[in-house]
Amino acid sequence: MRIYFLSYKPAILKLNGLYVGGIDLFERHIEIDLADSVLAEIVPGENLQPVNFFINDKLTQNPPPFMDVYLMDGEALIYIREYGNKNVALSVINQTRFCGNLITVFAQGGAFISIEGEEYSLLPLPSRFFNVRFEEKTLAGLPVLAVWGGDALLIISDKGKRIFMNEVEKAEFGDRLEVTVAFETCTAAKANCAYSYDGEKLDLISSKTVETCPPEKNIVHFAFFESVLTCGDYSRYLDNEIKSKASILKNYLGEFVSVTVPTEKFYAEHGDVRAAGLVYPKGANLFEVKYFAVDLSGDKISNVYPVD
């Protein structure tokens, strides 16, 4: 099986104790027989902990929590998205009192937030919260605490409950919460979302996706699948013959969570087709990639079909 390796931090890869090469966010691959149960060790810099695991059938069925595994036809991609820190001493990053709650963001290997009030909760945070700031806000007339880690926003209610967590470009607090979320798409799409708040939870009341950059013709199929994913106006990519079936087409594609470029092996087997890989959840940290292609009539899509 062809195995691709990706790491969110530059690292070196060892297989059965032997140095193979460096890995990062650029895909690199080797051929491995899963029956050989090869021991992989990935060693990052920045004083982070290495990870190790066997590459075998078990990995493709139940991957460890520090990685995501993507299964394709005769291929698999391993993405290391988390490394532990060798320094596991507890240190407080920032702390505040809010509506009778003691809110503490601290580091202990990773970033965490503890909320102590009527109840106690402990939540892991992305690494961007190593630099954190607090802002007290009013939402629908009620106090909330905005916890910022870069562009990541965590909102805590006056009762000490987490009610929102996402990366946002912009957030406005008032009678309702309004946020702008940027997607990593070829059209630089953004979603403008509005939420009502009842003191317990947020409810999405409106959402509009706007594509800010028109796609080039050679990647229009990627723009279409990404528009379906982000709930954009994907029907505008369809010709008149199938535009009326746009809603059926969305159900036909199913609940995929991202869009990816086909691999070199895919193009070697199927030629230069206008295809994209749609990523579907299969289990905890486990995903399956299915390929779909399109036919064009002029500059519009006239057919969408799976590639076997």
C-alpha cells in the first residue's frame, strides 16, 4: 500500500529504526505492506515529544488520537496533527473572574481552560491559546466572556458553560452574535452567520456563504464541491439541464467534510479527469476519500459521477 505522511510541524520519519527523511505539510509517500507491521517513529523539533506507532491493518481501522488517517483506493494518508510538549510543568497563562466563575487558561504539555463555579469543567484548547486574552461582552442582554486565542474564539456563558468555539475573522456582540468565518477554499469563501442566544445556548438563525474570488476554469470542479460543502450557491456552477436537481445532488454527494486533490496514483490510473476527493468520516480520527468527477458543457457542469 502506498502510505503518505503529513505533519503539522516539520519532523523526521524513521521506519524500523532507520532514518527515511523529513516530513511536513507537503505529501511524501513510500510503499509499505501492512502485513509487515512496520514501526514508524516521527520526531519533531521545538522540544516536542516524538510519536511512534505500527503501520498495519489496525492503524487503518483504529488510529491513535494524535493522528488522522485517510483511506483511499489502495492508499492511505497519515496526518500527525498533535505532538506532546516535553515540558509538562503546569504554568498559568491567564486568569480572570467572571460572574462568580474562576476562568484559568494554563499550559501543561498542551493548552487547557478550567472553569470553576457552580460546576467544574476542564477543556483542552488549540495551541493558539498559548497567547490568550479575555473580553467581557453582552449578548442578548446577558453577560458572556469572550476568550481569544489568535483568531480562535471561545465564548463562555455567565453560568460557566462553553457556548461557542470556532475560528472567526470577525465577531460582533449585541442582540445576537454575528460572526464571519473564512473557509480554506479556492474561491476564498466566507460565511456570515447570526446566532440567537437564550442564556443557555446559541441557535443559528441565518447563514450566507459568499465566494470572494472567482475560480479559474481548470479548477471549477473543486469550486463546485467546496461550494456544496460550505452551503454556498453551488447551483450557479450547474448548467440548465441539471440545475433543477441541485438539492438532490447535495443529498447524492452525502455528508462529506472536506475536499481534496486526487493523488498522483489516481491520475496515473484514471487519466486527466476533472475529479476531486470528497472526505467522509468513517470513525474516530478515521476518514474515507471517495472520488467524484464532473463533465463540462461550456463553462458549466453538466454531469457529476463517482470515479471507481
